[in-house]
Amino acid sequence: MSAPASAELHTSSATGELVLEVEGLTTGYGRTVVVRDLSLSVPAGGVTAVLGPNGAGKTTLLRAVCGLLPVSKGRVRLFGEDVTKVAPFQRFARGLCHVPEGRGIFRGLTVRENLKLQAGGRDESRAIELAASAFPILRDRLGQTAGTLSGGQQQMLAMASAYVRNPRLVLVDEASLGLAPIVVDEIFAFLAGLPERGSSILLVDQFAPRALAIASTAYVMRRGEIAFSGTGKELLEGDLFSQYVQGSGSDTT
Ligand SMILES: Nc1ncnc2c1ncn2[C@@H]1O[C@H](COP(=O)(O)OP(=O)(O)OP(=O)(O)O)[C@@H](O)[C@H]1O
Ligand SMILES: [Mg+2]
């Protein structure tokens, strides 16, 4: 991975600064409450993991942080500012990046076209160069339609947005879903390197050991609430890990 120009780097590091504070958040779909009175925070300069079984509300939480779902109670503070009523595109403009479940790439466009869009007004050739330096396979696939890439390559293309936009906080939803272990290793190595560039990470994943390996802080969600918060080590050593994470079934059954 080539080093980016230092002028582009965010300088926030492990100074106790919080890039995200969710306080007493209640949200859901229509009248269905999915996330209830949930609080968590993401420190600058590291990886925070939110783990939990199917249906726990992890994706719903990330959508609410982006502003894609209405908040019926509570607050979302991003980079020190209350954004509870701020539109999603304005949150993204402030330095938030969302790599959604299902990857969020334009499948009908080529890899090059996807990267140009991700550049969002920045230098497009530089964006392509950065993405290709992070995931060299993308360089060989620039003219290929994104929908015809392998699942792993599609995920790499989606992850590239977290590189080319140089965001302050990246929300990653299920980075490893359905991918071969070797590809998952590459993607997690990439994510683990993002804080060095000044991007803090909030990682939602079911593949707990890999997520915990790169996370400094961990939460476990269950039925829309936080069932655990602490360090990855504390989680691995506690009962909750085997109960809710390792052998995770579904929270909806
Ligand atoms: N668009 C929707 N409309 C109504 N209910 C929804 C919608 N999306 C999710 N839900 C419900 O919200 C609950 C939480 O779903 P969510 O997708 O947030 O869980 P998750 O923790 O991300 O699960 P997974 O690990 O399977 O991705 C589930 O009961 C689900 O059925
Ligand atoms: Mg989900």
C-alpha cells in the first residue's frame, strides 16, 4: 500500500477524542422498534467492533448513524457535533463513510467508473491509483463491469471507497460475509491499516475472532441493546463470547 500525501491525513490519534457518540438511541422501521436506548462510542484512531447474532440490529444501528433511519429517541454525535437531525449526505460530507452490507457498489458500471464516483470530485486518477495500491487486483480489472467481479473483488472495490475518500470514520457492515478466508485476511489487513491514515473504524461483523483481532474496543449487541462492552480480550475471555458470538444463531427466532 503506498503512503498517501501527508497533507491529506487526518491528525486525530489516540488522544481520547471520540469520533462517534451514540446516546440512548432508539430506532427501527415504522412502528417496529429494533434498536432500543443504545449508547456506544468510537474513539479516534482505532477499530471498534460491534458483534452480535443475526437480527440483533447491527445493520439498523449503522443506518441510523448514517441518518438513513429516523431516530425516535436519543442522539448521534459525529466528530463532536450533534448530527441527529443532519441529512445523510451532510454526514458523509463531514467525513463519514459507509460500506454497507451487500457492498454498495454500482454493479452495472466498470471498476474505473465506480472509483471515479467514489472519488466524489477529488482527483480521479489519484483515486484509481490509491485503490489499486490498496488492492492490486483492481488495477487489472479497471475496465471490467463490477457486477462480474468475484465476491472478494467486489468487496475490495467497496472497501476502496474507505481509502479514496480519506474519511474520518468508516462504518463497515459485514466485511467478511461469504468470502474465502484468504480474501477475508486481505480485507481485514487493509482495515487494520486504515487508522494509520487517520480513519477510525466501526466494524460490524459476525466473524468474531477476526474482528476482535484488529479491534481495540468491542461491543456485543443482542435484541437491539448492548449486552457487553469492553476490550476484545475481555470479550474473548468472558461467557458472552461463546453464548452470543461464537455460536451465534439468530436473535429473531
Ligand atoms: N427494512 C426492514 N423493515 C422491517 N424490519 C427490518 C428491516 N430490516 C431489518 N429489519 C428487522 O430488524 C431486526 C434487526 O435487523 P438487522 O438487519 O439490523 O440485524 P443485524 O444484526 O444486522 O443482522 P445480520 O447479522 O443478519 O446482518 C430484524 O428483526 C429484522 O427483521
Ligand atoms: Mg446486518
